Amino acid sequence: MIREIIPASYLYVSLSEQQIHRFEKKQIVTTYPVSTARNGAGERFGSECTPRGWHCIRAKIGGGEPLMSVFTARRPTGEIYTSELAKNFPERDWILTRILWLSGLEPGKNRMGNVDSMRRYIYIHGSPDHYISRKPESHGCIRMRNNDVRELFDQVAVNMPLLIE
């Protein structure tokens, strides 16, 4: 996708603002705080950076699951996140409520080879709400508050474009 050709409906993740905007008819209709990668922007496999450029939503995962549902390998574990569960598993990177799995659209930048966002398992996903301080603290994914990601999940479709910059 060429940068100058902006679709009417898309998501835009601002790394500098730590926000995601949903555009409809080229107008912002919703904005949410996010947390992107602690390691900054980057596309390489193993970097734990948030990849830049045009992507699309490859899959929507978790529709109908309860708020705060815990996911591992894109599957609900049957657990519901609580502070007690967090204390029992302090090393876990919590993926909660909903997952929007991203796929890069720019070969050599965020698609194929060692820069493939989909094979890096880059998601927009729910996270413990206190993790969303509008500071970059994730392992590469785009973290959102649980009510926010559930709302966004219901507003977007598979293949919807998304620009990260």
C-alpha cells in the first residue's frame, strides 16, 4: 500500500503518542491509549520491537470470551486474570480479553523473511489495565485496556488496514 493512498477506514497507531485512532471516512471516530514496545520501533524477528508500516488485521480472536480472559498461544486458558493469578505467575506476559493478530503488508519491511509481523505474533491485545500508562512497555505487541480492546474488536473487521508509525 502506498502511503499517499490512505483508505477511508483504518487504524492508526502513533508510537510517539502511545495511542490508537480508528478512522472512518477519513475522520477520527475513536481514540484509545496503548502501550507499545519497551524496545521501541523495529521489524526484526527477536527484537521485541513494535513493527512499523502498513498492516492488516489477519484474525480476530476471543469474540464472546469474558472480560479479562487469559490467552496462551491464541487460545483461552479458561482462567480469568486477577491480582492473585498475577502473583502466582509473575513472569507471564498477559494477553487478555481479545486479540487482533496483525499481518504486514509491505514485503521486506514487515512481511516475509526475518521481518514478518504475522510470524512474529504481533497483536493488539488486552492487558492488565494498570499496564497501560501510555508508556512503551510491551514485548512488541500493542497493549490496550480490556474494555477498550473489547470495544475496538467489535468495531473492526478482518483485513482492516492499520498503519503503525
